[in-house]
Amino acid sequence: MPRGKRKKDESQLVVGEPDGQLSETPSKLDISTLETWLWDAACAIRGATDAPKFKDFILPLIFYKRLSDVFDDELAEKVEEFGDEEIAREVIREDHQDALQNGRKGIVRFYIPHEYRWDAIRNHPADGTLGQFLTAVMRGDVQQEKPGITGLNPDLQGVLDVRDFNERQSGQRVLDDDRLSALIEVISRHRLGLKDVEPDVLGQAYEYLLRKFAEGQGQSAGEFLTPPEVGWLIAGLIDAEPYSEAYDPTCGSARLLIKIRLRFEREHPDQLSRRPRLFGQELNPTTYAIAKMNMILHDYADARLAIGDTFLNPGLGAYSGLRRFDYVVANPMWNQDNYTPTFYENDAWKRFEAGAPPKSSADWGWVQHIFAALKEGGRAAIVLDTGAVSRGSGSKSSNKEKTIRQAFIDHDWIEGVILLPENLFYNTTAPGIILLLHRDKPESRKQQFLLVNASNYFVKEKPKNRLTDEGIAIASEVYHAWETRDKLSRVVTLDEAKEADYNLSPSQFVDVSEKTVHRPIAEILQDLEQAKQTREKADEELAAVLAKLGLK
């Protein structure tokens, strides 16, 4: 792709149009523009690699473009302050070194040396060395003993250094210089500085791109994407308090956690210093990197993320045991089958005392881990397969999941269940549920469970349905009001749950169908006869009137 000639100020320009010319663009980017731009970036390398990998190339570059543009903005402020660019650069460099040595916050968010700025990447020739140069920018150049961006900014380790832009398979570059150059050119179209884009608009754009990748990945997509509308519903259900702590043990790209904080900021704009702290853990290194990017994009520097298998090694443990939180939100992979009964029985953190789940599904293993991670009075919202709240009920044979579910119901640890519409999730067409836990319910809710059937609140879209704003609002509203509503919700007692053999499926208690009432045949015939007599009488009266008028 031909490269456009640049001017000193590119903040108002779109670079890399098909004819290589420059065109004007608004100073503030909206989500629609960003989505189109991101999809163009994906199309630039479509066919060079598969969908799971091309997000791994695109997202770090977009993120680095943001870091570079923000640094340029911060540098410009210092140039204005000191009146000289070289002095400003030296002040920033020395301050950054001192900040690292003394563990304090520097005068810039992240330090970008002049030779590593975005323009240096964009102007590097596509001569077979571009991928090698880009990787060196991120990871460092071992031969020249030059640190890369991650060496200069340790907080970016595991974020920008996860992708080798010079990667080869069977002797061939996964992404050759021509395609890599085209991708860089598309990403260069827009500035992503502090005044160019709101942090969450960029976060929404990330979410859009992840969703697009999911559409091409089918079953595996659920590993990293929860539909955003489900995330907003969970944020509304949690409704976090000031100074609280929220945790996601399977955080993926961290959007569930981020929505908790975004909602707090929206509802309490005058209490930003009291906003909830965020904690998460993610197994997949690439997805973990995306989560870190998301947090940095939102300036959530106090968020703490760990990498690894939460079941095997909870990375956020406290010295005295498992760390506990005010809120836990999660969408674990449904029906995982890679944990054995022996693992549950020998757990060092004693998380699974309600029983070992079957090897075929770790759903109630996750529920137990999450409950163990709640403080007294803490609450949780967990996205699970619908079968998690019904499997084993009505059967005379023993069922491990039902045994655990029964223990949770009898101990009054479950607060409610919300049935979602079908075909929302990328890894299944099944509807899914949100299981609500509460460690120590208020007195007014003890031995009660709120079941909400929100299955009808959706619009059909391709390839997946979408939970409506009305559905988000009404499900959250009825939960906080704790009430029975026709065709929506029902407060079920402990005795009723026992009578249903510990089945807490909302569809069993809340019927949302339009019922057809069939009347007795004799009643219908009687009404027809009455209608016939009324008609005949009317005909006679009309004939009499017409006769008087001489019209008959």
C-alpha cells in the first residue's frame, strides 16, 4: 500500500487512503469510525494468518499506537513548559529512570524513546527487516544490548512482548513485510492521543474487534468474549459500593471487571477517588495481555491481574489463605472436563467442601471457588450453562452437581438465577443463566430465591441475538426490588425449592408464554345462537323502517 506524505501535524489527517493522499478527519473519534478502522486493519492481513492469530498482531499494534500518541501529547506539554524539546526529552528520561528505581509514578505514563516512536515504525522500510525491527522495539535488541519498550516499562511485560512480528512457520513469515506494512499504514490513519479518543470508546472498539474474531471462530470464541450486554447486566446487578474490591477468576479480556468500574463512575461521577479496585486472573497469555491493555487504556493502573490456572494456583492469594473480595464476577468456560475428583479432594485452599463436581463439568467447582473468594456479605454473579441449576433434579439416581447445589440452597448461599435469551454466546446457542450468590443475605431475603425469566428480551441479529437494553434494565430493577412480577420473576421459598427437588431453573417457575384459553363447545354454540337472534331482530327492525319510508 502506498504511503502518504506526512505533515508536521497529523492529528486532523487520515493517512493511507487508497490513492496515498491525505484527508481530513474529526478531532474526536466515535465508536462507528473506530469499528470501521479496526475492521479495515483486520482485512489488511486477512488470509495471511487465521483469525485467532491476526487479533494477536493487530491489538498490540493499536495499543502501542495509543501509548506512542499519548507520550507525544505528554511530551508536548513538557516542551511547552520548558520551551525546548531536547530539554523536555531529557527531563522525562531522567524522571522515568528515577521513578523506576524508587517505585513511584513518573511524569509520563510510559516512556517511549525517540527512536521507538510510532513514526519510526511507520517509516521503516518494508525490505524484509520490518518485522525484526518491530519485535526489537517491543522486546529489545539482544545483539546491540538495547532494551525494548517492555524493558524500559516493566508494566508492559507480558503485554507487548507476546507476539513475534518476525514469526516463521515452515520457513515462511507468518506475516510478511508487505502485509505488516499495510497493517501499520491502516493503523496510522488516526491519532489515539488523550484528546483524540475517550478510553472506553477505544475499549468498545477492542470489544467490537474481539466480537468480529469470535464470529469466525465459532465454538472457541467463548473462551475470551462475553457479550457486552450481559456484562452491563452483571454490572447493574452488582452495583458496586465505594472502596470495594471486585474479582474475576477467569477474566479474559477484563471487560466484565471494567464494566463494574465504568458503571460506578457513571453513577457516582463525584466519587472517582472511591471507585472499586479490580482484580483478575487469566490462563491464556495472549488474552491476559489484552486484559492488561484494556486496563491501561482506561488508566486503571491500580488494577491487579495475575496469569495462570486459577483452580491450580490462585494468583491473588493472601498470606493467610485465599484472598477474598466484596464482589466476584465470572464467565468460566462451561462444562470443563479437565479436573479430576482427586484434585478437588486434595485442594490446599479447602474450596470444595460442598463436594467434588463430576469430571464432565467443573461448573460447580467454579461456583465453590467463587464463593470461597467472597468476603462476609459479599456477592457474586456467575454466567453458567442452564443445566447447572437443574441437572440431577427429578432423578432417583445420585448426581454430584445436584448434591452441591442442594448444599448451596440449604445453606442459603444462592440469591437468585436469571435465565438469559438463547443464542447470545459464541460458543453455544444455549441460553445460559446468571447465578447470583450472597454470603450472608439480608434478613428480608433469607430462605428465598429470586428467579427471573428474561428469555424474551432479545433482538435477532446476525450471527447472534442481542440482549436488549430493556431486558438489562428490567432484570436489574426486579432483582434490586426483590419482587414477583407476572411473566418476569418469582420469589421462591426454600420449601418450594425443596419441593422442586432443588431445581432452580427460572423457566420451571416463571411462564412467559402467551396462554391460549379454550372455551367449552356448548358455550361457543350458545353465543353463536344469541348472535344469530340479535342479527335477525336487527334485520326485522331495519325492514320496518324501510317500509315506512316506502323503500321496500
